[in-house]
Amino acid sequence: MALIKICGNVRHEDAMLVASFNPDFMGWIFSPFSKRRLDRSRAARMIRSVRSRHPGIRHVGVFAGNSVLSILALGRYLAEHEASLDFLQVTEGTGFIHRLRDLQRGENIPAAPVIPVLRPTQRIDDLDFVKTSPSPLWVLDRFDPVAKGGTGQQIDTSLFAPVRYPFLVAGGINAKNARDILKQSGAAGIDLSSGVESAPGEKDPQKLEDLFRNMRES
């Protein structure tokens, strides 16, 4: 089955609702530009709660506009509060990602693999992924000259091409179009927030039910 990442988890009750569907990943947003931004103490509480009931779910810290040092400091805080992140999703470019990886090596906690976010403006190819390798996974999101991500808009399907690197596709995905976007993109899975919400940061039980039912049927 395709991988599913549900991002933008803000409220404890919504986080537990999302976790009850057992997605592969849950995303916790720490970008200062996001209306779904979490403070570290709330994130720690929710991650601990999810881990205690659903230990198989992997947790992704989502960053855009954060400094390298602030990402490392947050990682240390969450690890100290038994809420370690499994992955760091980063929108910034190649130099930023390599510096983050270099500084992680000096930390006293296990390094969380980086998930680079690519926002293509032309047809993708393997070289786009090589620049930020190695990584277990990438996220492809729609490019916006102002916003750093989370636009809720789909990527132009003409930009997709067969590649040998695994990625999640994000942007404008919901229960009705998820299977088509997967087929068009060749992605390993989907990454969504607003497509399962009734308002920003408020997860909708029926939309979640529809999404997971449709994905499992496929």
C-alpha cells in the first residue's frame, strides 16, 4: 500500500484521531511561517501520547524558515522529553541540508534522517534528488515564489517523470484525487494536511475515514 503522511497535527484530540488510522507518518510543523505551527512542549506531549498507543507511526518534524541551530535545539529538547523525531523534513536547499547533517554528527542524540522538500519548476529527473542525497525519502510540493510550502495547490502533472528515488507527493490532495495523483506522479505515497481538515489545523473525521478507506481499497 502507498505510504501516507498526515501533517499539521495541532490539537491533541485530532492527533489521536489521526493516529487511530495508523498512517505511516505524522508530521509536526515547527515553521514560523505556518498557521499550524506547534510549540515544543505541546509537540512533546502529543508525540508521547501517540507513541504510547501507536508505536509503529513515525514522526516527522517539518521545518521551513528555521535555522540549523534551532532545528538541532528542538531535536535535543524532544529527545530529552521522550518524544524524539524520526525524520527532519526541510524545505531549504542543498547547502542548508548538508550543514544540518554535518552538525548532527556532533550531537549526543541519534541523528534523524533528513527528508528534503523539492519544489520543481521543470520536469523532474534523478539529478534533482542526487543534490540532497542520501535520504530515505523526499517530498515533492508545488513551487510558490512567496510561500515556503503548504499552499494546498497541486503540482503541475507535466513536471512528473519516472525517477529511481522514493518520494511523497504533496499539495491539494484529498480522498477523491489521492489515487489519481499517485498514479500520475509515480510517488511512493502522499503527504497532506488541508485535504483532511474542516478548518486549518482541525482534522475532519469523515475526510480521514474516506481517505484511508479509498487508499486501502487501492
